[in-house]
Amino acid sequence: MPGLEVKNLSYSYKDKSILEDVCLEINPGEFAGILGPNGSGKTTLLNNINRWLVPQKGSILIEEQKVESLSPKTLAQYVATVPQETSLDLSFTVEEIVMMGRNPYLKTFEREKPRDKTIIEECMKAVGIWNLKDRYINELSGGEKQRALIARALAQQPKVLVLDEPISHLDINYKWEILELLKNLCKNMKIIVLAVLHDINLASLFCDKLLLLKDGKIFKSGSPEEVITEQNIREVFDVDVKINIQPQSGRPMITFISPVHKDTRPRSCERIHVVCGGGAGEKILQYLRERGYQVSAGVLNIGDTDWKTAKNLGVDVIEDLPFSPVSEEKAEENKLYLDRAEAIIICNIPFGHGNLKNLILLRDVVAKGEKKIFVLHETPIGQRDYTGGLAAKIYSQILKESVVINSIEELRDFF
Ligand SMILES: Nc1ncnc2c1ncn2[C@@H]1O[C@H](COP(=O)(O)OP(=O)(O)OP(=O)(O)O)[C@@H](O)[C@H]1O
């Protein structure tokens, strides 16, 4: 049973639709991060979950209780919020601020009981600010203040803790401390933490689950590995990034390359099949995907450099076992993609007995004379034929019926 469930949530400010059909599930003990560009609806989503906003459609359930059925006091025992901006009364001490978190448990004008004092002491100790209890809030550093606000939210003993950009104003050391703290709170107290984060790398390192929002819709949700891909980041943030895996954590880390320069020229067709391998197709696959073509590639061996690139880019890959020749079954599957494609690009790859079937399939396609075939011919075939001349013979037949291209740059004139 998920601790927090959002079902088909839609929200509009007056007639301006912001969130559309948002669904998500988070389990107790999970740390979930919400990522997305400015204005994509992250804060609006949090504010629907904590009921500061009321959705026009859909429902939010915490431990199977609909939040709209809860009284404000009970709701405050279910969800606690650390907002983006808070004006704190500077005349309060840290202990008094944290004690405010107990209000949902007190009757009007009721004084806090010893149990409330014990709880706030535990919460302040959990976030490491017990030693600051008598200090005034305006005497604290940014990181300490943030901890005090988290302690106040924890004092509500919520099942769900929502935080809107909790680390934005902190230096890297405090950012790390706060995220580590939140992760431990999830683990030790089995609460759900849902935080809007702008730092993709820190979100990747600390979160169990990520929700990537684009234009008010969930573009992708899942583990950091599933969500943080070059293609997803490009499509959502319009920036080119390179992803590397951080060895210590195994989590994906992004390196910024450049903003995406959108090529708005019309496309010459829709579906293209690429015959590649060993990294020779990397730039072509990237270019075609950037231009928005539907791309397939194959047959490729699992683990091949182009196989990895194609997978990352969301290209349809016809794949066979690592280091094994193309099987009959995979050749048949590849044929379907060749039939569907409007154009075929053959990269400047070596041919051996392992991938000879790819070439034989292409010869059959050429014989039909229905497809446009482009051959990127940079190195003479004699230098990349490892089949004793068989591949060169078939290749030369194909070449006669194809558009021959000498560089990737030339390809841009056609696609
Ligand atoms: N009170 C409001 N009335 C009308 N429109 C609003 C209101 N609050 C926010 N919006 C609009 O709703 C959209 C989503 O805003 P929201 O604050 O949820 O985005 P966000 O993803 O949290 O952005 P940021 O990363 O900049 O904080 C934006 O276009 C914003 O201008």
C-alpha cells in the first residue's frame, strides 16, 4: 500500500490549467524528489498535496485517507510543510518555533504537556539543533534556520513531509547536510519525504525516486537511473548534458554541455533505420533524435557502444546477444523495421561474419528499389571487410543504388 497516492490530479488557477492528470505513488520510508523547469508546476503540486490548494479534479490519499475528508487539525498530523519562503517572528526562540509544530495536537488555549516537550526535544536532536534551543531564530545561519523549520515540521509527527526547495539558499556543505538528514529521517522514521529540488545531481544522489515534471504533467517518474537520462534532461530542460555514473553511489551525474539550439527546418521523412555499430553511429543517432525523427537501429549486439547510445536516446533497437552473430530471428525482426523506415542510413562500419546478415538484408531492400538508402562512405570498404571479400561485394552492389555521403555534415543536407 503506498503511503501517498495522487490520482489523476488536475489543477487550474482560474482558467489557466497548471497540472494535468498527475498520478504518483510513494511508499513510506521513501525520499522522493520533484524536478522540473521553472513554472512547470512543482510548487502547485506540493500545495495540492498539503491542501493549501484544492484540485478541480482527482484525489490525494495518505494511508488510504482522502485528504479532503480530514479536518485541518488531522490534516496537519498527516502532512507537514517546509515552505519556500517563510517569515518567522524574530522574537521567538528556536524552541518556541519548533513547539509551534505541536499546535495540531493541542486544544485551543491548551498549554503543551511534558509529552510535547519530549517530542520537540527528540525532533531538535534528530536535526542536530538541540544546543541552539534558546537562541533567537534571527541569530541562526541559513542551514540552522532550515533545520529549525524541518524540526518544526517533524514536531507535527507527519506521515508526509513536503519541502519546497529546502536547499536552494544553502552552500554545498549545508545542502549535503540537509539532504543527508532528510534521507535518514525517511529511513529511521519511515515517513515520506517529498521535496522540490533544483540540483539534479544532488537529487540523483539522495532520492529513492524522482518525478520529472514538464508543463504540468509527469514527464517521467522512477529511480534516478530511469529519470536522469541525456534524452529526458534535453527534452525537459532544453539543455544538452553528458551523463556519467558516480562510482561511489552508482547514480547518474550530469555535466552541462550547452543549451539546445533547436533546428526548426521541416523533416524530410519520419522513420529512419540506421545500420551502425562500435560507436560509428553515435553522432548520427544523436543528430536524428535531436531533429525529432523516429529512429531504429540494428541489429546491434547488447553492450555495443552504439547499442548504449541508442538506448539512451530512446531509439528502437533490434538487439542480439553480446559478441554473437546476428541470428535468423533478429534478422527477421530487423526486416520489419527496414520495411517500415522511409530512409536507411548505413554508417561507416567494419563488416565481419557477425554482422554480415545486416548487409544481406540491405541488399534485399535495394533489390526492391523502394527505399532511399544513404551510405556514409568515409573509409574504402576493402579496409573494413573481414569476410574475405563477401561483404565488399554486397556493399558495392548497395553503393550503386544509394546516395553516397562523405561526412556526417553532408547528411544534414538530407535530414
Ligand atoms: N496564484 C497564482 N495565480 C496564477 N498563476 C499562478 C499562481 N501561482 C503560480 N502560478 C503559475 O503557475 C505556473 C506553475 O507555477 P509553480 O510555482 O507551481 O511552478 P514551479 O515549477 O514551482 O516553478 P519554480 O521552479 O519557478 O518555483 C506558473 O506558470 C506560475 O506563473
